[in-house]
Amino acid sequence: MLRVEQVSHAFRNAKESVPVLHDINLTVEKGTMVALLGSSGSGKSTLLNLMAGLMKPDQGKIWIADQDIVRLGENRLAEFRRSHIGFIFQSYELLSNLTVRENVELPLVFMGVSPSKRKTKALSLLEQVGLAPKAALFPSQLSGGQQQRVSIARSLITEPSVIFADEPTGNLDTETEEEIITILQRLNREMRTTFVIVTHEAEVAEQMQVVLTLQQGRLVRETVQQAGVKEK
């Protein structure tokens, strides 16, 4: 499903090059829930962005669904992301002028799916996250936890190979955080969706099947709670 081979990356400015990731190797099997755990500056968000195809590494390969995304040009990479990759953001990233249903449909608009099929699929996913009755509302009329559920539904609309989530519970209180994690776990079981979740919270990471701990840009520890990921 997802394979990272000898990936290293550095950020550069006019004066210097600052190494961020060092020789990362890992494999994620289909249907696994993986946490990337680390403190601020550990490189976890950079690794997530590289695996999601939002950045290209200085060296190494990243395979998703048998495709080395590092080798893809910008147009093909954008097309691949639309079909194979879903995102859940800490700040939800919903469009305020669109209804809940329209926000969930949006990735299918870019893929040219017909309005009737978009609507049917969006309503089905909103049912999955318990928000079908609020389909006609706007994001401002929802709580933070409800907005994140909309974001989760949107991430699933294209039936992606993998969903990347960057601190998906970072803006939520403890009770709502637990609700969101429970929803993700249920979707993982029912839909066999692969999740890679960045977090700095050990409590969140402990609820994943596998925890990969980053420290100063290196993969220093792997905790397997269920079979699914093996460090190479």
C-alpha cells in the first residue's frame, strides 16, 4: 500500500541547508492505522507531506499503490493525488460558502463526476459519520467536532488508497477527540481504509495499530499493536 525507501530531506535558505529527515524506511500494509508520533521539529509533518505528494524528497522513493510518486510530474501527481490520496486537516479546511454536502462532494467535482452521483455518495458518507441531517447547513453552523466529521467524509469520497491526517484532533476537546478517533477506527474496520495520522499526543497514538516514533528526523522506534507495518 505505502512504502518509503531511504527518504531524506532538508530545508534550504540563502545561507544554509537544514536536514529534516534522515534515511527513512517503512512499509504500511493496506487497512492499517498508523501514528507518526513525535515532538515539534521531529520531522513528522514533513514526512507526511512527502508521503502525500505535497513535496518531493531530496532522495529516496515513495510508493503508493505500486506507483513511485517521486517520479511523477506535477500534472500526473495531481491526478494521482485526486484518485488515491485523502486528507484530514487539523483546521478542517472547509469552504464557508458551501454547504456540508457540497464540501464533501468537492473532490468529485474536480474529477468530473455527475451531480446526482456526487450527491448520493456524499449523503451516504455523511450518514456514516452521523451528519446526514445537517447536509444542508454551512460549516459555521457546526461545532468543531462536526466540522472535522465533514472533513473525514470528504477525505473518503474518492475511495482513496490512503488517508493522511495531520493532527486531526489538535483543535478539539478531549471528549470530541475520543469521538473522532472512534469514528476513524470504525471506518478503518468497515471500509478497510488505510490511515496515517500525525500526532504529538501519546494518548492518540496508543489507539492506533502501529506507532512510528520520530526524533530529530530519524525513525527511532516502532511499536506494533497489531500486524501491519514493519520497519525495513
